[in-house]
Amino acid sequence: MKTNTHLGSTHTLAEWTLCILTCATLLTPLLFFPDYFSPFTNAKFIGFLLLVEITLPVYLVVRFSRLHQSSLRHNPIILAILALLLAMSISALFGVDPFNSFFGNASRPTGVFFYLHLGLFVLYLQELFSLGTPWKLRLTYLVVGIGTIAALYGLLESWLLPTFVSVDGRAGSIFGNPAVFASFLILPLFFSLGCLQRSVRPYSHMFLATSLLMTSAILLTGTRSALVGLLAGVVCWMFLWARHKPLPWKSLTTGLIAFVIVMTGFVLALRAVVPSNHVIYRLTDFSDINSQARLTYWKLGLIGWFDHPFLGVGSENFYTIADQYGDPANTITTSVWPDKSHSAFIGRLMATGLVGISVYLCLLFFACRALFTSKEPAHDLWFAGLIAYLVHGFFLFETVSGLIVFFFLLAMSASQNVPKNESTHTSKDGSVRVLTVGIGILFALVLLLGFIHPMNQLLLAIGKGNRILQENTQTAMAYYQSTESLSFTWDSRLIASTYTDVLRTSIQTPNPPEERFRNLFKTAQIAFALSLTQHPLRAQDWNDLANIFLLQAIWEETDIAVEGVQAAERAIELAPFNPIPKETLGQIYTQKIAFYVANARYDDLVAVYELLVVNNPDELPLLANLAAAYAKAGQTHKAIETANLLKERDPASASAVDVFLESL
């Protein structure tokens, strides 16, 4: 059934449904759900996955109801996207943590699973664009409107609108992170500038206003990489603009040099005038710890690529490289557990190797070629926006909202020079269409019920529990325990780390119920066992498991289980340069020593000190403690030998050793 629109176009009901659902999918970067764990990212993530899967059967109905279909197999950008998805899937399959690479996790959800949905999203957009040129313009306006709404919120937060997350006075809008906010705004800004270029009054005034709003919001994020990206985009646009003008290269070069000088002077003037605690000052300061951290993470990412040059380690697996190669002299990496290289390019190189990065560069080449060869002047600004986004991305990891707009631009590029197709609701072979649509519906239901629903329930349960944990631990635990019945455990380590937080909170309460605490320790240990089954190379989880056993021993006033010692040792093995596991193991041995002394278990005390001396031969005070332990255990001969060894290795301790020997 066809319906007439007020624009004079004619579309079937399925086509209009596809249009509505695709527009709704583009709106997902505006989603924010406070009850979720990580509410800014995951609301957008789940919303996007949900709408893409709901749209799949509708897309198939539209696609297979047409007598003349656009040929996707001859589109180099579509083929490059499919090749990229294949390369990422292969890297994930043969990577160091396949589950994490494919599904990501609640903190970093941009795994292969998300990219596969981005690929479907591009197909929907291609089908929508084939309905007629007006749809390209309408969706471009929609993206500009979304960017404007986000920018307005960022400008008005803490003044007329509530601030969700405050990061040194930087604008974060509904994205929770100023850098993520800036990453999202770059492409809508250049879309707005493109609309400004081809519009007439009064619309030109409107697009000028939207462009200024988004530019102001980007500056207020205090994101230096975004500023560098914008400057790169402007320089790129100047070259593209000059190719349409009869300007000699000498004049263009002079103008470019003048632009660089003016911008440099502007930055230096800002640095001299703006207070050091102002958000704008941050745009001129490249000497802080974050800038140093970027260099460290890039170095680690390149080291990881050298170890896995062809297929990489798999998406979202930077943590294995950071654990293995962390610089012991660099407190940036050794005081935390890094999980991102903070460079989209280096991160992709490390994750997918030469195969993946080659395909990605081919994709960018075809997209740039499509925009560069277009006769539409606004596409020069889109090209400049793509350059700005990529330059900014070199200093930042990929984000959910940024990738949605980026793939929208790829779809727009892929649709260039594609002839308009006639559409009909009659198929050549109705049985093929019914079968294909039926398979699509079944596949969408499997995804929705088997994956999206349990992922959504997990985020809700953890998020709701976290919100009331301090006020009502028992109710929070009920939320957390509800995740144990989910058919698909998306992020087992999130559940395990949540139980750790519950333990740390509950252990501070006076007279906690003994039985409930014992069950809580057991539940946390089981959760970590599941997490480590899925992610056996995650040193952070081994360290957290060791801490659970340590807390249990302190609370129960017992010896620490051997599993706790083994977990700490495994964490040290996986992250030899990170001091955190070593500190945990030190605390474990301190607890064991205190317990053995308090309970007069001197033979066990001797065994601990013997192990510590073997593992730390340069720690001479351990020899003194070992000698004392021998004496307590009645092993006088060994006590004398150990004391004399200490005196030999440390002559300054001779007088103290002599006093000890006399006491024997």
C-alpha cells in the first residue's frame, strides 16, 4: 500500500517505517538513562543496538520488495566496510581475549558486536538514500539538529540545566566526558557548515547559529585534540576551496602560513591572558600528566603491534599489552590498569594488525575519493570534517556516539553517484521474499532476546544497585544477585567487581551478620572464577580475587587460603611491572605473618620467611626476621647460620646480630 506525502513523494508503509526507525537510530546519541551502569555510554549503546535489530526485518521487506535494487556489491565503500568487519572478526577470533574482543564490556562496549550493528546501520541508510535525494538532506538536517541540541545542553549546563558530571569546569553535556562530547560534535559541525554554504536566507542564519553553537561547545570541552582536529579541518578545506579558484600555489601557501602564524599567536595570547585554572587555558597546555600518558599508551600500543603484527591482539584487548609491557619507571601506567591506547589509529593497528589497518585505510581512501570527486561544494566541508574527526581520533579512542556519526558520513559518501532506483511493493519471487524476511525476523528475535535483553537487564541491575548501595546494602545485593539468572552474562567482571565494592562497603559497618558475610565472600569468589574463565589474562581480576581472599582472612581472623596467594602471584606474572599486585602479595604475607605469630605457628612462620628471602634476596631485613623465626621455632642452629649470614652481608648490623646471638 502506497501513501502520498505532503512533499509529493510516494512510499510504501514499510519504507516509511524504515525512515522512522532509521531517524530514531540517529537520535540515540542523545539518550541518557540514569538507572544504567555507565548511563551516558550504555544508554546510547543499548538504544542503538535495539533499534538496529528492530529495523532489520523492515529493511529486508523494503529491500526485497523492489523491482530495481541498488547494487551494493559494486560499491567500494560498502565492500570496504564488510572487509573491515571481517578483519575485525578474524582478529577477535584469533586474539588474546576473543569474548572481550567480540562483545566488549560495559565500560568499553565498542567491540565487533557493535561494529556489526554499525554495518547494518549503513545498509539501512543506503536503502533510505535510494528513496530519493531529499532523504540525504533531511537526515543531514537531523544530524545537525542533534548536534545543536547536545551543544546547547553543554553551553547551558550548570547555569540553566543540571550538570551530570563535572570535570574541571569542562562542558560534558549528556555524554559524561568532555572528550567524548567533542568527538561527537566535530562531524555535525562540518555538516552544519556544509548546509550553511548551500542555503539561502533565512536558513543561512540558522545554520550559522548552529555552527557557532557547536564550535563554542567544542572549545568549552577543553579538548586539545578536538582543537587540533578543527585546525586540520580548516587547513584541509582551504586547499579544497582553492582548487575551485584561480589562485596560484604561491598565494595559497602564503595564506596558509599566515593562518598558522595567526592561530599560533592567538593560542599564545590566550595562554598569557586566561587564568591557569580556566577551561580555555587547558587548550594551550600540553605539559600535563594526560599528555604524558598519551605518549606512554601509544608506545605500549606499538609494542603490542610488534608482537602481533598481522592480525593484532583483537579489539578491546589493550589491557594485555599494558599489563605485560608497562614501564616500571613510569608511574602513569603503574598506578592504574590502562585499557585503551588513547589513539584510534594506534588502537586499531594493535587490535587488527596490518590486515585490519590496511582495510581501514582503504575504506578511508574510498570515502575521501567519493567526497573529493563530488561536484557538490558542501562535500568539501564534509571532507574537511572527516579529516578533523580522524586527526582528533588519533589522540582519543573511538566512542559509541562518535562512531554512529562517522558511519553516517561513510554511508553518505557511499551514496554518491548512485542512480536513483524505482521502487515497487511487488517482488519477482514472493516465496524468496517471505523466506528472507522470516529469517530476518527470527534472527532479530534471537539477538533481542538472547543478547540485548540480558545485556539491558545487567546494566539496569548493576546501575540500580550502585545507586542505593550506601543507603541499603541488602536491596542493592538483591539487584546484583538477579544477574546470576541471566541467560547471557555479557560482563562477568563487572559483576565480580561489584561484589568487591559491596564487600568493601559492608565490612565497614558495625557488627555485620556473619552468615551473610560468609555468603558474600563465596559469591564474590565464584563471580571472579567465572570472569577469569572468560578473561584468564586479566591481571586486574586476579589481583582483585587475591584481595577478596585477603579481606576474608582479615575478617575471619584466619590464615589466607592458598588460592589467594596463587591469585596474587598470577597477577604479578601477567603484570610484572605494575606495583599493585606486588603490594597485594606483600599485604597477604603481612597478614599471614601476623596470624602465625598470634597463633604461635612458628614452623609456618619460618616457611613464609624462607620463601620471602628466596624471592627477595636483596632485602636484608628479611634475614633478620628469618633468624628470629628460626629461634622461635626452636631451630637454633639455623638461626645462628642466618644471623651470621646477615652480619657478613651487612657489617653495619654486626652489633645487633651479636646481641641476638647472645640471647640464643
